Amino acid sequence: MNWVVDNLGLILELTAIHLQQSAIAIVLGFVLSLPLGWVAWRYQLVKGPVIVLTGLLYTIPSLALLILLPSIAGYPARSPANLIIGLTIYAIAILVRAVSDGLDSVDPAIRQSATAMGYGGFRRFWTVDFPLAGPVVLAGLRVAAVSTISLATVGILVGVNNLGYLFTNGLQRRILAEVFSGVVAVVVIALVIDLLLLLLGRALMPWTRAAKVPAAARQTATVRAAA
Amino acid sequence: MIEFRNVTKRFPDGTLAVDDFSLVLPSRKTTVFVGSSGCGKTTLLRMINRMVEPTSGEVEIDGESVLGGDPVALRRRIGYVMQNSGLMPHFTVLDNVATVLRLTGVKKAEAHKRARTLLDTVGLDQSLAERYPSQLSGGQQQRVGVARGLAADPNILLMDEPFGAVDPIVRADLQQETLRLQRELDKTVVFVTHDIDEAFLLGDQVVILDKGARVVQVGSPSEIIENPADDFVAAFIGADRGRRALHLKQTPRGTVVVDSEGRTQGAIVDVPDSVTDALLSEESATKGAP
């Protein structure tokens, strides 16, 4: 415990860096997955290849990706951008599928009804399709967020500083408390972000929690008898 | 007035849903398309608001082809009520009713005000305004669906089997409500159903359809019951059985009408005795014949 108390400043600093790197990757991954997921959903022909391809991305070993990407794209492996790009790719792998599945989960009758009311395509997507895909997309986003936060620690192996430092440094110096504090910090961030996403979902999608009214209460809620 | 002129619709999979259909639907009347499932009645309805575009032929509203303008603007001018209500599950009742008003650029406060008035029009309690559709009964959802269809005060209201999924008691209630609304609002209503009783109850003009939207008979309910065009219609409307195969029966307190099961359906009123006497003697004569 002494080590933790003495190094609280370092832990907090690394936590902030770690959070920043993860957050950028999650947001980027989400934004890029929207059009990709939409294309995969809209054009059934490309759906298979897009889903398989993005799924395959996830099987690339993370360390290899962080070494290969900079050598292909020509930027330094040590830069935080390298890690963020890598993490974004993994987030996309999860989220493209989530977006596509989410859009699939929207009742076609609701979509038709919206068209019949006079929604144009673009407006319908943002006011009807996307919000209704929300619960499935959010479930994917929560998985992507937690996995990104955990995965980010690998950055230390190519020289990108974050909570992963506590693992490698703790291992080299044989300070078990340091390694543990790193694990705890990662878990805490992941849980906090997951909770925030959950609350955000509740705030943005109040209809998903609208309690079903029992049949008895419905009758007292009075449909006036037909005149 | 809505006019179909030689309209044909062949879907990409080769199905001929509508084959050379022509008909005039008079303004401010209710026209009911009735037929078994797959006869093309919903396709006909959806060609009016261009949810489906004809392969050939013309659909005109007041002499103007629906294919001419912007389909989105067209749909906002035409009310649409569908089976299972088709309400937006993520909108409150009020937002659902206000949908078309908001689409046409009415400010939120004003749209909500008008939506509240519409809840009264369709007989829904104001306390339901902030609920989500999942919190309503099937009948209440359909009422919200009707209110939404009427919100922008369209001249034309399309109703696609709107009461097909609610229980019989609620359905009867909604049918009466529809009749009342039609008396009050005077819209051109196009109604699709597979229920011939519903068609006769609600329709000024009833169109009986067979496969490929082939018109078997068009007429007022009375015309069709009094003079079915062929055996298909007679069988479809059940002219030879049940509630429609009626005959007279003399009772000590007057003449009554009984159905084919022998159940009394009503009494003859306001008819001179001479007429019922004549009818009864004619009937006993037919019965007496070998």
C-alpha cells in the first residue's frame, strides 16, 4: 500500500492519459462505424464481406498491429496516435456489426409507417431508424468501450505511455502493488465508463424503460366510451 | 376524387399484384377495398400515397397524377392509418400525433396544442398524452394512430386494415367511432379490410376484389347485398347463409326476422300489415312447395 500512497500522483496522471487515449478511440470508432454499419445494413450484398472483414480485424494480434501500422503508414510507433488508431480499428470491428444489427432490429412496419407519414430518407434515419437501433448499438458500444480501455495497456510495449506502464515497470522492479494498482485503475475506469454509457442510454432512450401498464390500470386510464 | 386508370403493378419478383385496375373513388365518401389476403388491396391503397409506384397506368387525385410531384410532400398531405397502429415506439402519444405537423414545420408548442385537441376528437383521455405506445392497450394505440392520421387535416385518409389486430369488442367500438368521425369530418376515406361486415358497415362504396385486384363488384352495400354480381360475391358476402339469409316469422306480437340458424335478428316495424301478410303468405307458399 505504501507504494500506492507514495505514487498516487503518477497513478492519477497515467489514468488521465489512459482515459484520454481510450475515449478518443471509442468516439472515433463509433463515428466511423455509423456509415460503415449503415452500408453493411443497407446493401445486403456487401453486408457479408464488411462484417467478415471487420470481424477479421479483431483477430490481428494487437502488438503486431501496433508494430506493423506505423511501418506501413510511416509514423512513429511511440506516438499516442499509433495506439489510438490501433484501438479505433478494434472498436470498429465490434461496432460495425452492432450498428448493422441494430438497424436490422428496427421493425420494418415502423419504418414503413414513418415513410407513410412523410419522412424523407435522411430525416427518417436520424429520427426513426437510428434511435430505434439505439439499444443494440449501445450494447455494442459498452462492449467496445470496456475492451478498448483494457486493450490500451498494450501500448506501453511500443512505448506509448499509459496505465500499462504500471504493469511493465512493476514487473521489472518486482513491485506487485504497482501491477495491482494498474489493474485496479483499468477496471475502475472501465466500470465508470460503462456506467456512464448506461446512464446516457437511459437518458437518451427513455422509452426503453417505460413500464408496461398492467391491464387493470389501463381500464381506469379511460378510453371514453364511443359517443 | 381519386381515380385509378388502367393501373398495373408487377413486383420485381414477378408477382402481378394489380392487373389493369380502373376505378373512381368519390370525394368525401368512404370507399372500402375488400378481398382475401393477397388480392392486391393494400397495394392499391399504397399507390395512392406512392408507397408503391404503379408499373403502368395513372393514379390521380383531383385530376393530378400522384407521380408528378415530390412523394414526401404528397404523403404529408394524405393521412395514413395502418394495422398494429405503426406508432413510433420512441415517441410519446403527443409526439406521435404531432408527427406530420412537425414534419411540415409547425412549431412544437403549436403542434402539441393541436395534437391535444385531436386526442379529444378520437376519444382519448389527456392523461395518456405523455405515455409511450407500449403503455397503451391495442385499442388506445389504434385511436392514437387515427389521431395521427388526421393531425394535418388531410382531405384523404387511407386506412389499411386498421382494426384487424384488436379484439372484436374494441373493433366494434372503433368502427362506430370511425363512422362518427366520418360524419363530423367529411374526409375522402379509403379503407382496406378482409372483413365483409366491416366493409358493409363503413363503406359508401364497396369494392370486392379478387386476385390481381380484379374488380368483382362495385356498389353500395345495399346494391351488393340485393344483387350480388355472381356466385363468388354471393359466397363472399355470405348471402346464402347465417346472418344474411333472413326470413320472416309471424309471432303473436308481430312479424320478426330470423336468420338461417333460426335466431331472431329483429322485428319488422313501420310496414303496413298488408305487405307483411303478402310476404308471409308468399314465404309459406314456397315452403309448402315440394
